[in-house]
Amino acid sequence: MHRQMFRLAHLFLGLLATSAIHAATITSVTVSPTIARVGEPVTITLFGDAENANCGIRLQFNDALPTEEFSLADRGGSLPLTLSRVFPKTGTFKIEALGRKVGRFTFGCQGEAATVLTVQAAGAVAAPAGSAACPAGWEMISGQRDPSQGFTCAPQRPATRIECARGLSYFENDGLIGCKKRR
């Protein structure tokens, strides 16, 4: 009798854990603004499918901030979840939301997602919340200091010029670079 109750309790806990795991899925993470300033708040939003869930999430900040682990139930149990953090140093940081076991009794949420945040010095111009910023591999054209007034992005030039094969010559034209046959 005792052994049968133990098995039933174990089965019930297993089913409860399985339903909690499948009930919450992380689908994406966003930051606003995408280009921030040191010492100013950044809004981090975790998106997914979760309602009244009790599963674990690990937030990793690529050495910008300490890793955080928490139970979704301790933060309201639902996604989306919005957090605010202040970044103390400049750089480009990958922010990851990962489903992970937290403590002894909280299984990890399903899924994982990541985004990138650029943090500039406090005096630098940051893109306002909700505005577009130049994507990776592109740079804001100099002379446009206030992104809220509009801006233009151009491809970043490579650090070194392309070495063309014999019979070809290097060219740059309208933001394009390459090698073409000599005329």
C-alpha cells in the first residue's frame, strides 16, 4: 500500500512538472532602446506563451550584468514579462533568455531567445525608444548627431581592402566593393 501511494505521488508530481514545462514557452526577447547609454534604464521584454506558469528562466547579459535566475511564478507567472535594467559599461551585449531549472523544484520553461543591445558612453547620442537603429554591419553616417531627427545608415567599410586576383582591380562604388576585370 505504501509503495503504491509513493508511485502515485511520484506519477502525479511528474505529470504536474510535465504540464508546467509545456505550459510556458519563451519565443523572443527584445530591448528598448536597442542603442542605450551607460547608466540609463533599458526595458527588456520576454515574450512567449505562458499563463500562470511556474517554470525557471535564466537571463544572461554577456558579462554586462550578473546572470539572473528566477521562477516565472515569482514574477506573475505570465509572458510577456517586462524588466528594467541599467547597464554600467559600454559595449555590444547579447542578452539571452533561457528556460532552465531553478532551485530544486522549478523546472525550466521551454525555449530560448536572444537579442543584442549596444550601450554607448553616457555623453553619446542613443537612438530614442522605439526608433530604428543601424543594424550590425552598418553605421550611422557622420554628421547626423540626433537620431530622433532621422538618420541614414551605410555599410561599414572593411578594416582591410580586398586583395584582388591577378587581372582584377579593386573598386568601391555606391557603398559596394569588389574586384572586377581590368579594362
